[in-house]
Amino acid sequence: MKKFACLIFLTIFIISKSYTQFKLSPEQQRSWDSLQQLTQQDYKIMLKQLHIDSTRPGPSGNPQAPNAANADELKVPAYTLPDALALKNGQKVTNANTWWQKRRPEIVEDFDKEMYGRVPAKTPKVNWQVVSTTDTTVYGIAAVKKELLGHVDNSSYPQIKVDIPLTLVVPANAKKPVPVVMEFAFVFPPGFKLPPDTSKNQPMPWQQQVLANGWAYALIIPAASQADNGAGLTQGIIGLVNKGEPRKPDDWGTLRAWAWGASRAIDYFETDKLIDAKKIAIEGLSRYGKAALVAIAYEPRIAIGFIGSSGAGGAKVLRHVFGEQVENLASSGEYHWFAGNFIKYAGPLTQNDLPVDAHELIALCAPRPVFISVGSPKVEGQWIDAKGMFLAAVSAGPVYKLLGKKDMGTTEMPAIESALIDGDIAFRQHSGGHTTAPNWATFLMFANKYFTTNK
């Protein structure tokens, strides 16, 4: 339990550096230093497997740094995206059957091998325990709250134990099974505080909005199934399946592990009579926005995605050299999110050598609706690359249209707070920072088209 707490803390410490100064206690500093050392060791093991001596350093997120990331659209080099509707043999995909039977499997294979890694053919079962059921009130709304714990079968390797906490809150007055919005939730350490929201028109908490809409919400803690650092790759669900051994280059990374945890939660939802398991949404922000997009791309039981500020490694076109780059993702600080093979693209190869890009990850979600959310460059900054995410959404459009759905209806980047929600791919850039809060109302408006009671 103590080791798990340290891994959770490391996750939050990395996040917290983006928001405020967070002073480490001596014990926390020792944990940090130890995890950093173990991460570097694992990173070197992977480099050795790949026969790579070193990788290119990524640009800085500090605009004043000498190596600051590009924040000028005019300086983005020309690039060509892989054609989502062209088979590897060059044949054009002109019908849905060819997409499902041939092209989509090609794209999945490329993502599996080169970017997100392969989930093992056999993973342990998860036994869900309802720890408590409580009648409660959430923001003035009567609700039923369930606390659950998913016990992962570790009989194949008892040295590693994995438990997945899940909170489910359902409106108490629901007369039939309701949709559920599952969030990849951040857990903050004692003493940590996010900066206050100083906006004049603060939105209602998203949980209140969801319950008021007549839906349930769920919170799953990703770092419980897999730690958010390279040191944890021989622990968690990845370490359990590998029996404590380091990964191979095409083994799954943390984003796929987090998505796996979400799938196991869906296994539970399918057994809960309060939940309409045909109407499951997933939401995540930042690294969890990446995970949410990966989850819906690979998990057909997720009906809609709310992808918040996912940036590079998520909904952003990697070939769009603006903000965070492949070199940052493949560094020792973020490589664990991906397959080891992905590191090659910051070594002997570049992002232009990738056989896939973010538009194809969005395309894997088709025909299901996806809402891409991002903040203002003045508040959130340019690191996330709002334009790169918009371009990916545009380029996923032809796949949606092939499958009888609507694209965004434009190739022009909309003004801030101008929502594109008429198609099955939605996009909105709000005027706030690194948060999904200002876009919840718009997302629910978008999702209601699919989750209304007569559907």
C-alpha cells in the first residue's frame, strides 16, 4: 500500500508542477529520486533492446527558453498525412466493408506495433466488489453512491497485487437504466490545491450537470491499475502480466493499460441494473484525455468520447510541428505511455516516418461520436496545439462519411467558444485553461443527441 501511495504521489507531483509550487517532504523527495532512478534504468533497458544509444531532446514548453517549442503556425513545415482510406497496397477504400475488414485492422496493427503497444492476448480477470452503497445528496440532487473495488486476479504472479477503485453515482429518482459518463480521475495529495477559478461565470461542477441531465457518473483512478512513470512498468497490470520483467518493444504502454482498466469497469456496468450499458461515455483531460481517446478507439462498448486537451499522443497531428513533439513523448518522462517501439521516432526516425497519425486514432472511433475539447492559447498555452487537434478531427472526417456519418462540416478553425456540434465529430475551444470544465454543457448538449430516452 505504501508503494502504491508513492506511485500515486509521483503522478500527482508531475501534474502539480504545471499548476503551482508543491514542496516535497524529505520522504517524498527520496521517493521521487528513487522512482526517477528506476525510470532511467528501465528507459535504458528499452533503448538497448531497440539498439539506440540516445534520442533527440524535445523542445521546451517554456516560451522564453532558447529551445522553446514552435508557437508560430507560419513556421510549421509542410507534411503529408497517411491516407486513412488507402490500403497499404495503395488501393482506395470505397466502402464500409473494406474499411472494417481490411483498412481498419491495418491501422490498428500500426498503432499496436509502433505507438500504443499490444495488449496481451490473455489478461487477468477482474472481480468487482461493491464495498458500499449509500443514499446521498450530490449538489442538492438525491443519488445512490456505490464504492467498488476491482480485484485483479494475480494467481499467475502473486508478488504483484492490483486493485482498481471505482466510484459510481446514479440519480436516485431514475425509473429505468441510465447512461453513465466515466471520467479518468485525478487524485490529489493532501495539501495540494488547484489554483482558484477566477472567471466571472463559473460553470456548475460537471458531476452536478451530469446528474441534472438524468445520467450517472463514474470515477476511475487510472494510476491504480498502472503507475504513471517508467519505474512502475514492472508493477501494475503491465508488470503483473509480464511477471515483473521489463517490457518488450511492442508491449502495451500505460495509455493502453489505463484504457484496459476502463474496459474492466464497463464489464461491471454491464451487470448493474441501474446502468444502460449501451450508453457509456468516457471523459479525460490531458494525459487522461489521451487515454480516453485510446479507450474509445479500441473499446467498441464506449458509445461517445469527451476528449479534453489531449495534445500530442492524443488528438493532435504529430506531423504538425507545433507545441509538444514526438521527442518529448519519447523521452524518459513520457515514454511509458507508449510502446517501446515509439522511442525510435525520436532516435533514428522522425514523426514523418510514423505509419499512422492522430487523425487515424480518431477514425478508429467511427462511427461513434467524439467531442474534441481544448482551452484558449492565452490561458492554456500553445503546448497542447489546438490547431493540430482540429486538423486531426478534419482529417478523420472522410472515414465518418464513408460509414454514413457526418464530419465537422468545415475545414476552417472556428473562433474560440464557437462550437462545432452538428456532425458526429465535434470540436470546441473554450476561453479557459487546461480544463474541460467550460465545455461540459456543450458536450452534454452534443451527447444528448445520442443518449436521449427515445434512442
